[in-house]
Amino acid sequence: MGRSQATFGKKENEKKRLKKRNDKADKKEERQANAKKGQSLDEMLAYVDENGNISATPPDPKKKKEINADDIRIVTQKQEDMEQEDPIRKGTVTFFNESKGYGFIKDSQSQESIFVHVNKLVSPIKENDKVNFEVEMGPKGPSAFNVKLEA
């Protein structure tokens, strides 16, 4: 007589699947039973009171305040109001590996370390050189380009 092909683990997994399916069906039935179909628009509306809290009752019209649109200020600065910073920065080469073709420049203003690749050099550089450069965002962070020795 042959043995059953279904092992204990397979039987347990099938039981779990059935239990999960039944639980899902029960939850679906419960949601449908508790759903409030046909609500009126007034029941679905939410109001904001004078303190900014959400409530189910409409605000009192006596407490209504008129606000002049000119009194509303937006805090962000306009592009022309912002002072344009000089795109050319100054810094010191802290590390440069000529054989691998990359290094890092420490920005003298922000003290951040900026990556530099040999392809972005205008003139050859070495460690501790003072350089002028511009910054662009690379795939892994800020990257220097148009790097040249300070005159």
C-alpha cells in the first residue's frame, strides 16, 4: 500500500491558507455590515471651528471674522529678493589620488568636503593647494567642477 503524498508541513500550510482566506472573508462581511450606505451630504461634512479644530457641528456665524486678503503674508522669499551667492567658491584640496583620479576639496566658507574628479579639473592640482571651483549636485552628493588653482 502506498503512502500519502501530503506531508505534515504541506497539510499545515494548507490549513494556514484556509484560515487566512476565512478570516479575510469574515472581515469583508463585517465591513459590509458596518458600512453606512446612503449617508446624506450633511452627515459626511466636517467643519473647522474658530480654534482650528475639526468638529461635526457647523461654526457659529456670530463668531465669524472677516480677514482682508492683503493682510495674509507668505513667508517664503521671492527669487529676486534672495541675494545671489557667488557660484565660484574657494577651498583647499584635502586629499587627491592622482592614480585613481579623484579627491576632496574642503570649502573654506561652509567647511564641507566636496568630491572632485580629474575630468572636472582645469589645471592639475595636488594636496594642500588653494583652488577656485563651482559646485553641482552629483549622484552621491555635491561635486566640484571647473577646478583651477587660485591665482
